[in-house]
Amino acid sequence: MNVFCAVVRFDGAPVPDAWRIRFSSAQCCRTLALEFVEGAGFWGFAGGNAAGRRPTWVRDRERIAIGTARLDDSSDVDHAPSGSSRVASDLRRILDAWSGEVETAATFIGDFACVIYDEPSHSIVGVRDAFGVDTLYYRSFPDIVAFASRADLLATEHDYDRQFLAEFVARADSGTRTPYSGVCAVPPAHVVRTLARRVVTQRYWSTASFTTPDTRPLPALVEEFREHFATAVRSRMSPNGRTWAQLSGGLDSSSVVSMAQTLASTGRASSGLGGTVTLVDPHGTGGDERCYSDSVVGAYGLRNEQVSGFGFWQGDSAEPPRTDQPTPAYLMYARDRRMAEVVRAAGGEVLLTGYGADHYLGGSAVFLADWAVKGRWRDALQESMRWAVAGHVSFWTFALHNIVMPLCPAAVLRRLLPAVTVPAWVEPRAVREFVLAERTMTQQAYRGKAGGKYVTDVLRALDGMPDVLALHAVMQDVVEERHPFLHRPLVEFAVGLPAQLCAQPMARKWILREAMRGVLPETVRTRPGKGSIDGSLARMLARNTGWMQALLERSVLVDMELINRAALVRAIEGGANGADDQRASIVRTLALECWLQVRSGRWVDSERKGRESTITFDQQMAIPNGGRYEHDQAAL
């Protein structure tokens, strides 16, 4: 685990010992070696015992910078220092360049979350990278403001934000809220600063500034995309084979791997990947794509480690992790932990991912509604027919969802997309209290002004990147994840592409496919879709129905009056028996419930540890009873 914290007194007086003890003795810090730094009105620490970008601090005569940073706009990225020395070097670059003006942050390209304190003015500013790769949170108190890389470090124990939890279950936007009352996230591409004992949030960069359509000839656009992508991959590689990559067999991860090896073979990178890691679905539920990943491995002669046998709700020999934030993938902690351990054991320190491409390259046919608004009805209808034929769907259904519905007034849209999009097990009182029905992802799908639906959809997706990047929080404590598709110049270029260069029937991310000709094996480059995890969800629900019901007997969410136990049990039984429309929402709710129980101590009562009656997570998973499971109810 890596962590940093910074505390400032508004009046410039020394930070009291009570505050120092509170933050440095938080549970997430108890096993860490911390390095402390102090200034007039300032106190902080940084430390960690995990791989990746360990936070640190640097200072000049009047200022202190503390946090994490990995800037990728260096002209010689391959030979930059690594580990903590690289963090200190890049943090120094940020401190030296910081002018005090918000716009300065836009000049920093890379992943970073840091705090800069100015001693003469007793002012502090927190800065977070454009896509929220690195985490940063803050909390205001009567006399101080505190920043930290983990929200739970600033929280009051077991004081949860009910609204955030309800929004998590309903998939509604929570803004800057966190699971902990009073603790806020610094939004991506924002700075948070103190001003006259107030905390002010300001945006320093936005993808909306780059959405003007690029009308240059197609070959020029494809070539520029290829160069941006090559730079993005190179900027995130470390030398000497310490960089590995996820390889699912999908278009995105396969493109990253293929480009990395091409750069190495042509001398544009000092070394290639040390290896790749692939998750294997051993149950034949539709998620096994080794036929595609094997083609990439074979084309470039790469080492490929395969992690098999870990699925939803399957534990390992260790306790479930106390992650800072809940994620829908929390139930996959054993799988992620094993994958990270495999990479680390092989000498890997950095793991490249394919995250981000879905959010701005995937495209959607909602651009047809924009065409209709601009008077291109004939073109919109002809293109709808082409998509419908290619996708073997009804023309009328396709046109309804991509032309008509996006242009409907909000009142009509609410009728077409009713409030049942909120899971049926969310308590009606919570739905009303937090206005969930109007804020689910489905209700937000067609927002944006007429003629700008497509762009709004892309921007909304990019705003949600922090939730995606947090999915593998367990893994990030062992290896450092880096995301080539979130190289800012690449994103700035891509969001200005005409919609049809991204959205094509049966060929999403069309420009990526074109740019990867001759680099990516054709069997992957031309594949029309991707594997599905729905079969894995169905199998998990069918095999673990009894265990889930037992878990819900002491539900934290039920006690908070956020969900209805009986309704959720019915949904679990339905999902196990073929009803597929709510499976993802069920898993999301159960992931949150498990996370809360682990953090609250309900998962395994600490007073019962070591007693014969206590059944561990692994043991609970291994006791069959006619396809269901028996448990020690008290242990839950």
C-alpha cells in the first residue's frame, strides 16, 4: 500500500499533535514506514510498502510538494529514472513549474496527484491528473484542511455517506462524493485550493475544448492517430523488461501489446515487454478468448502467463482486502491478486492495460440523431438501414433508439425509460430521498443539446474514467498499472475525429483498426465483437445462491434502509435461473455489501478468529450442499 497525507492550518500555526496522531495512526498507515515533512502551518507524510509509484515529497525555500507523479512528456522517457526516484524527479518538475495559476496544471501531461503548499501565504492546492489515474481526496475541518491519497485516511470510522452508497447501487453519478461522510474527491483535471478559509474547486483542462471535427483527409488522420498511439505506448514503458501487459485478446489490449513490440523491434523503444498475462475462463461461459490472445503471443514470440480458476466470488488463502473504495469488481479480488503476483514473480513492475479506448473510440450510433437535427434526415435513415442490416436487428428498433429517443423531451424520455432502471431491491424511500430515478445511467444516456448528443456521450464516458481505473485496486498494491489510451495528446486528437471514424457497424473503434494494419494480427484486427462475462455472472449466481442469502442475513445495506433483503433474494434466484437483465446490478450490490462487511468487521468476527466455529471465506466456498452452500451463520 502507498499513501500520502498533507494537513494545513488556516492561521499558519503548527498542526496540533491530536491531528498528527489521528492521521498517521489510521489503519491504512499502521504497517507502513512513513517519512514526515513539516513547514509553517503544514505537516504531512508519505510512505508505502508496495510496488508502483511510491509517494514522496520535495521542497524549495518556501514551498513543499507531496504526492505522486509520472509525467510522460519527457523527450527521453525510456531512460528516465524509475520508482521513487522517478516520482521525486517529476514532482520536482511540477513544483518548479507551478506558478500559482490554475492554468499551469494543464502543462503537466501524465499521471499525478499532488499537493503544493506555499508557506508565506499558508495556502495549499491539490492537483489531480486529467483522467483521475492517481487518487486525491480532501476534507475540511473548522481550523484545518487535509488532503490524502486514500479517502479512508480522512474518514471517521464507520461514518458512511448513505447517498453515495445508494447511488452506487443505482449506478447514479455521485460527483465528488465518496463512501465516507465529509470526504470529497478532487475531480480529474481539477485543482482544489484554499481561499480565505474556504475550499475552491477549479477545472484546468477539458476534453470539450478539442471536439471540433477534424476535416482533414482520412489517410492523414489515420497516420496521425498511429503516431499518437505509438507515443502513448512508448511513454508508459519502462526499460529492461520490467513492463508487462494485460492481454485479453480484445482489440484494445492486443493493440497495446503489438505496438509495444513493434516499437522495440524498430528501435523506437529500448526494450519490449517482459511478458503478458491473460485471464482464462475455465468454465466455457463465453469469456475465454485465448484463440485471439494466442495469435498475438505467436506473432511476437511473447511470454504469456495465464491465470485460470478464479472467478466471481471465489476466494484465495488470504482475507478479503480492505480497499479504500468499493468497486463492482470487488468480488474478483482473488483473481486480481493472483494476476498481480504472477507478474511480480516474473520480474514485472509495470502492467499496461487497454483501459480508456471504449470511452472515446468505441463510438455509438447516436450521431445519427445529430445528423437528423442538422437536416440530414435522408443520410440518417440510410445509415440506420446499413447498421440494422449489418447487425441483424430491426430497422425500426434501431432508428427508435438512435434517432427518435435521443431527441425526445425529458418528460417523454422518462416514460420510455421508466424508473424501473433503478434496481427493484432499492428501498423506495431511498429512491425518493436521493432522487435516483432521474439520475441513473440509463436516464443520462441521451442528455446533451440537440446536435451534440454524440460529443456529450463521449465526454460523459470520459468523466467516468476514475470508476473504471479503480476496478483493480487490489492489483495496484502489487504492480503499477499504466494506461496508454489515456495519453492526453492521443485523447485530445481522437475526440475531434468525425463520429464515423470511430462508430461503424460491427467494427467499433474503426480508426484504431485502420491504424493497426500490419501491426496487429488480422484475426484480432478484424474481429467484430468481444467476449462476454454474462455467462460467468450466471454461473456465479447459480452456484452461490445460498451463500449470498446467508450473507444478506446481516446486511449493512439493509440496516441502513437502502435495500430490501427479500427483493434482492428474489432477484438473485431469478438471475440464477435465467433472468439476465439484472445480473450486473446484483453483482454490483453484492460487491458493495461485501466491501462494507469487510470494513465493518461483519465478514469475520475478529473475536471469533481461531475458533473452530469460524468458517473462512475459502471454507464457505468449498462446502457443497446439493448445489448450494452451508455456513456458520454466526461467522457472517
